[in-house]
Amino acid sequence: MSNIYDKQSLSIWSPLKIFDFRIFWAGMSLSTIAFWMQNIIVTSLMIKWTDSDALMLSFVQTALFLPAMLLSLPFGILADIVDRRKFLIFSQLWMMLPPLIISALALTDTKSPIALLTATAMLSVGNAMKLPCQSAYLVSLTNKELMPFSIALNSMSVNGGRVIGPATAGFLMPILGATSLLIANSFVYFIYIIILLNLPSKFKIIKLTYPQIIKKIEGIITYSTQEKTYRIILLRGGLYFCTWSTILGIIPLILNDPKDFGFLYGLFGTGAVVGASLYGILSNLTSKTTGINIGICLHGVILLLLSLTNNIFLLGCLMLLMGITSFFVMTSLQVSAQQKFPDEIRGRGLALITTVFMGATALSSPFWGYLTNFVTPSTTLKIASFFAIFFALFLSNKKIS
């Protein structure tokens, strides 16, 4: 496979020349978009059902990310010992159920915030199954030479879906309604299953005893304590996601019209796509450490500027820039980690990253929501901005090699 490509002609799009990678990437992108569409639908329903209660709104993010924090590592271990393709199929079967449950709530006008959070947590469990397994399976569809580009495309799918999904939901909800979109989401997961059924298995099943499973957990923990770069990535990413959670939990509260949230996320998604296209150029301008520091500081500055205006045009420009920055930081962290992983611990390593990043989002979101009950949403964004810039500067001497 490596002889097909001239090294000088390689780009982020090169892995898409491989058919299996191309259709898998399309399926995972659709699944990710559906996942994040549901997030905006649930956010909108929670705002409507609780009369814009900031704390209840923040619990949506906790329900969405806490299961991933708790379960990503166990599922990451499974990704290293089972057939990853079959496990991905099971995850999509699981994820088909929550949107159908929420659509039933909406159809029957059952305004239950607790049921809404429970179904969201169920979806998060499926996502926790999917993420480490999907990332580990993805790189097996290309060669080592294309690995950085396949990782970048993986990040593009994950982060692009994170913003394109909400933007799509924000645009279509007034037209089709929450129920229709939720049913469509369930169908998207079914499409991904069809794609997976037509792809080859890339892993040999390994049977492990309970002590061996415990040893694998100890192995990734030992790796994370001994590998300095990986440890710094976990710390940097965890702190970054503590403030990233305000994008979903607080920004909807500063808007005059909640429908504008979908529009702003469309621009955020556009920024992610632009960031993906420019990633190769931007990553070569400076070292990984400096680039990530600049990205996180810029993230903090944008949060501050968002808190100072309610002009939809200015907010849109800032969210576009936030999308570029977000993609660059997340992808840089992912690429730095993946290039360090031996293949035998790749699933566990990615799972631990997910555990830390999702955990930071899940646990910090209620804090921002609770704080917003005592101060304005704009003040909360200012505090988050200070937090992001302070820790970026405080950790600026921690190099990512």
C-alpha cells in the first residue's frame, strides 16, 4: 500500500483513496453527526421543559459525557481483545434505542427531564463503546505512512460532527420537528451498521481471564505514569475540556433567540472544516507545544469576546474562529498521543484519553451551570476565559515531544 503514494503528494485526504477507509469514514461521520444532532435536540427540549434552568441544562452535558468517562477504559480494553468491527456493530444497535425513546416522550408530550437525561446517558454509553474501538479500527484500514492523516481525518469526523450535527439540528428542527429528527438519527445508526457489515475484520479475538484484564488496566495506567508526553497530553486536554464545556452549556443562555444556537454551531462546524483543511499548514508553523499553548490561549480569548457581545454577526465570527481553534487543539493532542502508542495498547490509550477529556466536560459542566444561577451567563464565560488562559500559560513549559 505504501508504494501507491508519492510522499510529497500526501495530504489529509490521501487515506480516502482507499475504498474501505472511505466508506468507513463516511459511516462514522454520519454516526457522529447524528449523535451531536441529538445533543442539540435534547438541549432544546430541556430548555423548553425546564424554562431555561441553567443547572438542568448543564446536566445534559453530564449525562452525555459522564458514562463515557466511567466506561471508556473498560470498553477500550474490549477494543484490544475483541473483533472491533463486531463490537462497533453492537454499539450502533445500542445507540438506535435512545432517540426512539426520546421521540416517544416528545410524541406523547411527556415533559420528563429525568427521562430525557436517562435516555441521553444511554446514548452516551453507546458512544463510549464506539469511540475507542472506532479510532483503533480506523488506523488498521491504512498503513503507517498514512497514519497521521487517518488520525487527522478521524479527528475531523469527530470534531466536525460535534458541530455540524448541532447546526443541522438547529436548522431542521423548526421545519421537521424534534420527533422526525430523532427517528432519522436512529436510521443513521442503522446505515452505519450496513457499512460495517461490508467491511473486513481487522483483529483476531483474544480470550483473557479476569486477572489478565486487570493487568491490562494496570498496563495503561503504568504507561500513562511513565510516558511523559502522554501524561502532559492528558493534563492539557483535561483542563482544556473543563472550559470547552461552556460552549454547549452556557453559550445558549446568552442568545436572545435559542434558534440562533443552531446557526452559531453551523459556523462552528464550518470553522472545524476550515481547521481540518489548514491543519497540515498550521501544525508546521511551530512546535506541538507552542501550537497547543497558542490554541488554548486563543480559545480563552474567544470565550471572553463572546461574553462581551450579543450581536449575532460578531458571535458568528467568533464561533467560526472557535471552530478552527477547537479542531487544531483537539487534533494536535490526538495525533501526539496516537503517534506514541504501540498498537497493542492503542484501544486502551485512546479510551483513557476519552475518559479524561469526557470526564472533564461532564464534571465541569454542572459547576458552570450552578455558577450561572448566581451570576450572569456572560460572567461565567469570563471566568472560564480566565481559567483557560491561566492554565495554558502555567503549563506552557510542559513540552509535548
